[in-house]
Amino acid sequence: MSVPGHLRAGEFQPTTDYTAAMAKRVTKADRLNFIQALRRQDDCWSECFGDEFYQLHFSDLFTKMWQGGKPVARSTAYLYMAHLSEQTAKKYVNQAIAAGLLMEIPNPHDGRSRLIQISPKLQSSLERWIDISVQAFREQL
């Protein structure tokens, strides 16, 4: 039995109603083109970040930090990886810091804490990945 508002394991519930968007028929060719663009995006991620960071959780973390455009508390960075436990999210953040993709900086409002920000290396790689991904989708769709 399912509790209202809760999903059983393996169930997916989109956060947006796509009914209106689906009014236009999507063909098999459209789907194949989408998959080709998605594969190109995945290949580029691997080229930009290497196999060590080839996990969706890093994509969530890096893109949300880039999108926010400012340093965040560690606890906020952990929340960017919503499907991970805090302990596992800490490991991911520490791995990215050790690789020079994220940096710890002093918190200007609280000398006892530190903030996390994207490094110039991550900014450059992420923007390259985004640019190539946008181009791949433009060409395929």
C-alpha cells in the first residue's frame, strides 16, 4: 500500500506537469536524436571531468553550484545531492575539493566557518561541457 505523497521504490513522479508540452507528437526519430545528443553530452562530461567524476551526483553538485554563482555552506552543498545521505555527500564534496574542482574559503560573515565555491578549473570545465552540450542538442533536435 502506498502512502499519499510518498512513492514506492522505483516509482518516478515528475515535479512538473508536462501534459501541455506533450501535445506535440514526439516521433521515434526525435527520441533517437535526443539519445544521440544525450550520449554526446555524457561523452563530453567524461572528457571534461574524467571517470573519477562520472556520476550524476557530481553533475547535480557542480551545476547547482555554478547556477547559484556564489559560495555556499557545506550543508547547502550536501543538499544539492538530494538522493545521497549526508555522509556520502560529504565524501563527494571532499573528493571534489581534493581534486581542485571545489575550494574552501573563509566565511566573511562567520570566522568560525568556511564556505565552498567552484574553482576556476571547475568553472572552465563546466562551461565547456555546457557549451558543447547545448550545441549537441541544437544539432540533434
